[in-house]
Amino acid sequence: MGYSAPNLFSLASPNCVNEQKISSTFQNPRWKNSLFQNHSIFRSNLHQLLVFSYLNESGDRGNAVKETENPKRKWVKKNPNLTEEQKQAISQLPSKMTNRCKALMKQIICFSTENGSVDSMLAAWVKSTKPRRADWLSVLKELEMLNHPLYFEVFEHAFTQESFEANIRDYTKIIHGYAKQNMLREAEHALTAMKNRGFICDQVTLTALVHMYSKAGNLKMAEDSFEEMRLLGVPLDKRSYGSMIMAYIRAEMFDSGEQLLREMEAQEIYAGKEVYKALLRAYSMGLWASNKRYVASGKNREACVAFENMRKCGIEPNDKCVALVLAAYEKDNRLKEALNLLIELETNGFVLGKESSGLLVKWFQKLGVVDEVEVVLRDFALRMP
């Protein structure tokens, strides 16, 4: 999808620049621009980014510096043709936001395809207001919160400005943002630009890359990034481990994921709930191969722990999950624990299905207590608080 973008604060002015068709940020990010990838070249060619004509400081229109095929343009503060939706959005801008930031946000909110480009708009804002890094961050924060379609384009333009004072965390943030939108190519261009600027990947950036490649289904690149993280020689945190475990979960390599979990626990590092949730949700959807192996190999405690973790994360067990746990209890002759579990599940509205009830019947038949089951369950129910 292509954009035709507006010039800055010119919606009410008759002096409009010619409409310029520009490629969407999602298709042609500025990372591909050699000016952006080479900062020294960019600094000497900053004027090439400006597509407005400006009045000089003396205000003499005849002496205005002109850009190719663009008329003179001055800062226009108001647009009388706002829609109700635009007025509402403008009225909800943070009260603590500076005037220069509000001015830009108003223009972004009133973005039109009939009046120039986003680069024009941003260049004019920079020329007129001389923003600081804090101003860029304020605007980007608001655009991100609004999930605005111009977020990435404004973010990319910020990297071309010395006033933005880009650092490695900025690159990490936009790489992570691209990854969340499944924009792998754009993220890799950002990574290349970062390296060309002399920044070295640290643990935070590499964690973002592991997450990105994991989500894209590229396990090899995720593993490579994780190993590169290990080579940094700094202790890995739960986010770093968690990203790689998620990659293994997506690849259905549960043994590898569980191995990392054990490695974490040995260092007294514990994964976030979302990791357990993802692992156990996969199990509850029929991917309980690991739990089956636990039961088959006699690792009944591990099977029960996995089940309890699933419940703690708020995942409702299905009949297959319950049957696997009951099988683990049966192998250890833990009838009391099994009955306690069944009563608790019943209290929470769970109804035994064919698989779990069939296993129970066989278990009770072995014990010779089929007729007494109902009495026992009732007795346990009475003891429940």
C-alpha cells in the first residue's frame, strides 16, 4: 500500500506542494537509503531530505531558499476543516505534551494524501521548532500508544536527524516493533543500519532478534542469535531464556525447551508466566507428547508439576490432560491425591470425559472398589472447605 503524504501545517494554505507518491514504510523502509546507513554522508546531504521551500529569517519572500519544484511554505498553525474525529483525537492529546509536539501530532492526526509527503511534514517541523530528543520520544510514544499507521515512518525519519541522538536502544525498539508486525525484512535492514553505525549487538538486541526469528519460524537464526548471546559472557536473564524457549515451543521441540527450563532453574532463574502458558497451552491443545513421555518413563512427578503449572497460568485442562495426570497418580498409587484433584476439578465445573473416566474405571477395578467410588467421593466432598 502506498502513501501520498502532506506538507507540514499547510492544510489551510493555497500554496501546496505537488503531490508526491512515496512507497509505504512497510515496503521501502529508510534503512535501504544509503544516506541513512552512512551517517557521515547523511550529514553532508541533509538538505536533500527537505522538500519544502522556506522563508528566510528576514521574512523576505523574494529571498526565500527554494527547493526543486516546490513552492514557498510557511508554518500554518490551524486547519479550519477538521473532522469531528480529528477534533476528538486532538483533544485527547496528553496535557503535559509540549506545544511543539502537539503541533506535530495535530498534523499527523490530520494526515492527508493530497498534500505532500511525511518527510516534508517532518522536515518542516524540524526546521521550524528545532526539536530535542525528548520531543521525538514524546511523539513516538504517543504514536505507538495509538497504534498509528505512520509510527514506523516517523520513527525512521527520526533516525536521520541529529537531534534524535539515536542509540542502540532505539534500534532495538524499532527492530522489536517490526518483529511484532512480522516485518522481518525491515527489521533486518534496521539491524544492518545499526551495525553500519558502529553499534554492537548486546543482550537486549539479541533477545529481540531471537524473538523475531522465533516468531518468523526461523529456528536456525534464533539459535544462532541465542548462541551469540551466550558468547557475550554475561549472565542470561529470564527474557533471553524465555525467547529461545518460545522458539523451541513454536518448533514443537519441547525437549529442547524443557532443557533450557531446567538450565534456568539450576541458576534459580524462573521463566515468566507467558512461557509456561505457551508450553502448557500447546500441551492442552493436543501436544502433550512430553507429558506422555513423562508418564511412560515413570517421571510422574514432572507430569503432575506440568499440570499444576498449567492451572496456575489460568489454562483450563482438557480431558486428555486430566487423564495423563490420573495415569501418573495411578503409577504411584496416589489414590488420595487423585480423588482430591477430581473433587477440586468438579467444584470448578470440570466434567470428566471419556478418556479420563475410562482410566478411572480401570484403576478402581484393579482396586476392587468400583461400587465404593461414589461413597468415597462424597466423603471427600464433605471434607472440602
